[in-house]
Amino acid sequence: MGYLEHQISEMKSFLDREETRYSVAFAEGPEGTLQRGKVNGSPRYMHSIHDPAGNGGKRYIRRIIHHDPELIRSLATKEYARLALRQVERNKHYVNQLCRCITDVDHDKLIANMKSAYRLLPPGCFTLDDNSPTDLMMQREWAAKPYEMSDYRPEGRNKSTSRGLRMRSKSEVLLAEKLYEYGIPFRYEQVLRVGTYDLAPDFTFLDSSGKEFYLEYCGMMDDPGYVDHYIWKRNLYESAGITEWTNMIYVYETGNEIHLDDIDEIIRGQILSRM
């Protein structure tokens, strides 16, 4: 799923939840509507209920409820829910229209439509670097500063990037090489203290506002024991306010293998947009 598709899916889920919430509030509201008029020259709130029988030629029965604030509040809430529900339904219609006409920018298709002279260039030539010189300098200086790297099983870092950074898996090396190509500064396995635990997200980045965000490569989601540890760690992150789509990016794979297309999509859709 592309970045835009994900955002639209999130929007649909949000609107579905809102539709349910307002529908329930409307259905649970009291019968009738709230009206305001004058009785003996004084303004009063009235409860108006439709009378199907129309006794005496009157289509509505009205009674004064000026001194019943709970009923007034319930009728007001019902009317609010009715109007909100109408707006949600309109928004769902607009989102469905958007789905029919919007598509993610497909990097591979764009390159395929270029002349051969362009297609043979390295991928880094086709990125749009929106960073200001100040932002990029700040991020590079941050990445170059000494930091506390995890000391967990250092012997496990038996793979190396083209710049000599030791890593634990080939997939992490591929991620790092792509980050190099895009010119994105990062730190590898920087220690992050959450309560009494020392965690080490695989990659730490600095956004344009100077705040850190993270990427965890979850490469063995076909291993039940690995998944249990992932859930434990994710819950720990979330207890510290580190959540997906805010300041944490999760990359899910099986067999500890990653696809190059996935890396490009993640970098363009979820990392570059923050830099």
C-alpha cells in the first residue's frame, strides 16, 4: 500500500468511526426537537413532538421544558449529532470520489518513461531535496556527533555498509545504502531509554524541526517468538509516546529479507517528508 493509499484508508476508518458515534448519539436522543418561543412575553424552551393523529388539527404537541436542562441538553446533542452525521456522510462521498482519481507517484513508472540517458543514472539523482541548507547541515552535524550505541551482542554486527558501518543483517545494510543514496543522515542502534529499559531503534533520524524519529526493521514476522518480542517492545515504545505514524516507522518483512521497492517507498513516503 502506498503512502497516499494508506492515508485515504486511515481517513475512511476515521469517518466510519465518526459515523457510528454520531449515529448512536442520534438514535439514543429523545423523540422530537427543541424550539424556542415566547410565553406571556417571556422566552421559553419548548419540546416539540410530531402528532400523527393531528388531534384538533395540530400536527405537533409542544410543552414548555424551560426548567428541564437535561432534556434541553439531550435534544441539543441529538441535533448536533444529526448535522454532524450529515457532514460525515458528505465527507465519505468526497473520499470515495478521491479514491477514484488519486494515485501515488510511482517512482519506477516515472523512471521507465524517461529517456535512456536518465534511466541509467543512480537513484539518488531523482530525489527532490526540499531541505534548507540549514536543516541539512543541522542533521549532518547531529549524525556525525558521538552517540551511545547499543552494546548488545556487538559480535552480531557482522555485516558492513560501503562506509564501514557494522550492522546485524543484510537487509539493514540495504536500508543504510539506500539512505546514503538519498543523502539522509541517520544513527544506527542509538540507545533510547524508556523507563528502566534501554532500547535501540535500528535507525534514528532528525526531522526538520530538530526532533528525533525512528525506524524499526521487523524482519522475522513469521517467527512467533520474534513477534512476541516485537509486541513487548512496541508496547514499551508506546508507553513513552513513540507511536506508528507519529515518530516511529515499522518495516515488516518475513525471512529477514527486504525488497528494494519497499525501501524506496518507505524513504520517499515516510522519511523524506519529515526531513
